[in-house]
Amino acid sequence: MSRQDPTRGASRAIGSALYGLATRAVRRLPRDMSITSAATLATLDTTGPRRITDLAVHEGVTQPAMTVLVRVMEESGLVERRGDASDKRVTLVCLTEAGAAYVRTRRRAGVDAFARLIDELDDDEVEALVAALPALAHLAELETRDREGPKR
């Protein structure tokens, strides 16, 4: 039976479990900003400064919507706009120290919430999760590549 065989069902079962965990995790986070704003800050933390158009594509929103979102986050002191040293026509959105601190705090809260739940699992279940870590990391890489689409 091949991995692509739809009767196997493992891909859908795993996908359902991961999706359920992700949606419950998002619901538990503080609602002090939109999911798109928090995701944009996390993207800037991970990838560094980016153009508004690149952020819009990465986060799956329109360029005008990202422009408004960046303006709000800029007014809150979480991001700033800077010129690109390699191309003076380009403006990059950069994370400020306050923005980076926000991302670290939010990420730590999410990790701590899952760690508390994982601490309630039995040893075999924890070992299974540990064994799955490389696959989960690869899955995250594939998702990022898929979301960003083909390179131009």
C-alpha cells in the first residue's frame, strides 16, 4: 500500500489531530491583537525585515490590508519602517524590541501551556511525541514552503 493511498487514512487522521490542537491553542492565547497581526510579528521575528508586499503574500492578506495592519502595529511601537540599504526605493518593515519581546512572551506562553499538558501524558506517549519531533519539524518546513509558494 503506497503512502498516497487514500484508504490508509493516516494523513487525514494526523492532519485532523494537528488542526484541532492548533485551533485550540490559538483560542487559548490572549486576544490582545488579531491572529494576522500576531502571525506577522512572528514572521518578522523568524525571517527578519520584509517588504509589505512580501508580508501580505506570506500572511495571505491583501497588500492594502497589510499596509493598514503595519500602520497600527507601528503606532503601537511593535514595528518600524526602514529604508533598504541595497535599494533606496524599498521600505522594509522591521520588528522593534517591543515587538520582539511581545513575540517571545506569546511564544513562551504557548510553549508553557503545551508543556503543562504534555506533563500529564504517560511516558510512552511522551516518547511517541519525542520520536515525532523530526517529522513535525519537517512538516513545519513544508508548510512554510507551501505558504510562500514558488520562488520568483
